[in-house]
Amino acid sequence: AAAAGAAAARAAGTMAGKPRLEMSRRVKRLFEADELTLRIAPAEVTPSNAALVLELILYLIDDWRLLVARDFLERLDAVVRTNERRCRAVRAAMDEPATGQKLEQLRERAAECQAVKDSASEVAADEWTYACKLFGVETRYKPDPDGTLWIKLDGEVEGVPLFEQLAVVRETALFDKWAPFCNKSALVSQLAMCEIVTWFNLNVPLFFISRDAVIHAYACDCVWEEGKVLMVGQSVDEHSAPPLNQGERIPPYKKSLLHDRMIVKGFQAHIEVKSPTTARTTIIANVDPRTVLPQALINFVMKQMAGVLLHLLQNQAKVVAQDPHCAHAVKMREDTWFYRDWLLPRFQK
């Protein structure tokens, strides 16, 4: 009961951006868990260790290993359901408002991440219209009956440091330094270690239009189990955005003859790590540009924007690796807790 209560208190004590990643000695010993590499050996979940399993699940949520946490939660649910009397204290801890909310969010996000894994392995290329293949990355698209556009990027690239690539992706305030046609960008909120709300603006002078977007996104770490990083996101507004940190707000919506806010109905990225310098990346997005897209504009977007996106990202990663004074490298040195203490050990192991 004491362990179950401590687990619930720990769920409520997590700080946005820098969670207190603490694992008790009993949990380490029982599950052969190593806090550096986070190895977790298969272990039977029983009424006797149910409270420790709950503690482990909450630890894994804070550490963004959502699919591993989901697997343990499913086993814990089954044990608690079939041993109501012996697991009464664990059930009470799981029903605490803060813990219950955290577990429910885990179930939802794990389902989204599982869908990312499943969609990355789908072949069905005939559903997509081929656009181009540039720098080893194939670009396809398909219109949706609701008027939105689906975009898919897929390719394997070698010789580019993946550690720096992830830094380029994470530092969304610096998108305007490298992303095609992005002339403004800002981090709206760093909600947690791997969860953000961000804003960017795209300006396409050839067609005299601009579009901005506000995106809520999070990542799931599967590096140790499967050598993968998963990302999920979508557009939000002031009504649908998660609670922001004090003093933060969603950029106001502005519309003009040539400008509107596009809606990203869904975004997902599946990054399969082959080596520290090789990865296969699949990105799928469903975008509502808030305008009718002529075929000429679709072709332009596919080739000049989507088609070169990963290539420019990789080029920027090379810059980060070689130039210690560039903006991304400075950010990485400032955020040592994330880059040095959390991300780097995954690549070293």
C-alpha cells in the first residue's frame, strides 16, 4: 500500500520539461532495470509486485517509453482485475486523479504510436501518386475526399549523424534556419521532455501565398527495444491545445487575402535507427491548406518543399556536427539535461 501511494505521489510530482526520473532499488532489482540504458527484462506481474509494477509504469511514462509502459499496464490491469482483494491498494492508487489521468493518456498515446508503427510497414504504394525521388527520399501524395492532401516521405540516408538530426527536429524555434520556405518559427511551449507546442510560417512567393500552423507533438522512445523513434502530432488552437505553462499562449489567428492558418489534421514520423549515421525515415502528414490546390501548386509543394525537406534537415545536422557556434549547437550545450544526460546514452549503448 505504501509503495502504491508513493507511486501515485510520484505521478503528481513530475515537473514539465525535466521529470524527476527516479527508480527505487526494489524496482531495479525486481525488473533488472538499468536507469542509463533502461533495460527491462521480462518479468511476471503478480499481486505481490503489482505496486512496484505501477511505479515502473509511471517511471517509463516520464521517460517517454510509452509502448513498454503500455505493455506493463495491460499486464497490471489483468492482475488487478482478477485479484481485487489483494490488489485493493494498487487499484486505489491507479484511481487517484493524477495517476488515473496519466494512465488514461498513456493508453491513448500508445495506441497512436502503435498506429505509426503499423502504417510505416504498410506497402499499398498504389494508393499514392508518385511525385519525385530526391537524395534517396521518395515523395508521394494522395488527395483525400474531404479536400485535404496526404503527403508521404520515405527513404534511407547514410552518412548523416542521427543525434544531430534529432536535435534539428527538436529545436522547432530554429525551423526558419533550414526548413524550405519557413520564414518564421517559434516554440510556443515545452510541455515536457518530449512534448511541445510549436508555431511556424511558410511563405511561398512564387504563388503569393503564406500559411502558418500551430502544432502539438510528442515523441515515443523505442530505441532500446526496436531501434526506433516515433513522433505524433496535429494542429491545435486555443481551445484544443493542452494546458500551456504560465504566461504562454497560442499565437493569434490572422487571415488575409493571401494568408491563412493551415490545419495539420495528422502528422507522424517513424525513424528506424540502423546505425549512429544511418536511418530510414517515414513521414506521413494530412494537411488542410485552407484553399483549393491547383495541380501546379501540388507539384511545386511535392518537389520544392516536401521533396527536399529531409535533405535540408540532414544538411543542417551536418552543420550542427561541424560548427560548435551554430544556433543548434548552442541550444544543445544549454540543454545538457536532455541532450547529454538523456539522449546521448541511448546512442552510446
